[in-house]
Amino acid sequence: MAIKLGKNPKSFKKEVPVVTVDGVTDIVNVTYIYRTRLEFAQLLDERIADGEAALKAAEAAKASAPEGDDSGITTTQPPVSIKEGYLKATKESAETVLQVASGWDLDDPFTVENLQRLEDEFPGTLSDIQMVYQKAVMEHRRKN
């Protein structure tokens, strides 16, 4: 038998389908960082804790603002524009992808900026990259 506990790879590759604007499906081969199921759960816990810390910091900043200070710091204030909201969400998704993957087979470097560009040109792709990873590390793998 070839299975040896504790001898996990450092990385693995998976194909991620990317649908173009004209409906054609292309493939990006992504190199993912290997994590066990528990290591992935820890990563999720850390992402949740980071979000909660950012929310608490915003609430603390608002609470410490002088009375009548309209500094604009709120926990529920929407982005100034839809564009800014998209930029913020896309950057956060790109940063998450960098936590689970280490490269791809595109000619462009694997950077936050290029991940953001990928999402801008092919909406939904960063979510697909994350879902392929989650499925690979969390679900039972079966060869058909």
C-alpha cells in the first residue's frame, strides 16, 4: 500500500474552470498549498477572527470619537461607491486566494494585483479558485 500517514505533499495542482464572456470554458491550473482538514479549519478560524478584530477596531474607533464628531467611522456604513465596494471585496478575495494557493499556469505573475485583474475580467473566478480548494481539502476524494 502506498499510503503513508504524515507524508503529505507541500502542494497539489487542480484545474479551475473559467467561463469567458462568450460562454467558452477555459482552464487555469492552480497550484494549491496542501493543508489537512484540521489545518484548513484553523485557517478559516483565523480569517473569521481577523474579520471580528477589524469590526471591533471600527466600533472602538467610533466609540472613542468625540461627541458630535462625524468622522464617518461606522460599522454599517456602506462603501462610498459601488466601484469601491467591488475593489475592496476583490482585494480581500485575492488575499484569501494567496493564503491557499501559490501559483498558476498563466503567463502573468501570481500576485494580488493579477488576481484582482482576473476577477475583474472573469467575475466569479476567485470564488471558484477558493471553492476548488475547499472541496479538495474538506471533502472525500474519489476517483471515478
